[in-house]
Amino acid sequence: MIAAFLAPMSGSAAKVARGDCAKLERERPLTFLEFNDMILQAYDFLELSRRQNCVLQMGGSDQWGNIVNGIELGRRCSPPPPAPRWARRSMCW
């Protein structure tokens, strides 16, 4: 049901819901708890990086999807880096 809801979306959440992040073929779709575990772990890394300047996640091969989702969430929620100084100057001759 969650996969059907997120199917039109592009991005990590839809991939997780469809099970694209799992390396092994699944005989059943993700349960609600498995899906929420991925989202909560990604959000946890986002908050740790914001509050404690955490830059590294470690985990086993079964945690790969959760780690990637945490990095992707941080990338999407962070403001873009400022333009380099040379790019901010006007190019008048």
C-alpha cells in the first residue's frame, strides 16, 4: 500500500518503498515497521549531522540502504553551498 502511494514520486523514499534498495529479492513487500525504520534512521543521521556535526555513518551490508537514505536526506534538506567568490563578482569590462 505504501509502495503504491509513493510510486509516482521520484527519489529515495519511493525506491525504499518499492524495495529497490534491497540487494536480495524479497518475497513480500516492506512492512510498515521496516519502512519506518529506514526513514527514522535517515532522519536520525540528519539531526546528528546538524546538531553534533556528525559526518560518518557505519553499518553492515544490511544497513546500506539506510545509510544512503540518511546521506540523501541531508543533501536534500541542506541549503546549497554558497557560490565561490569569483562567481559572485560581476563580469563587467
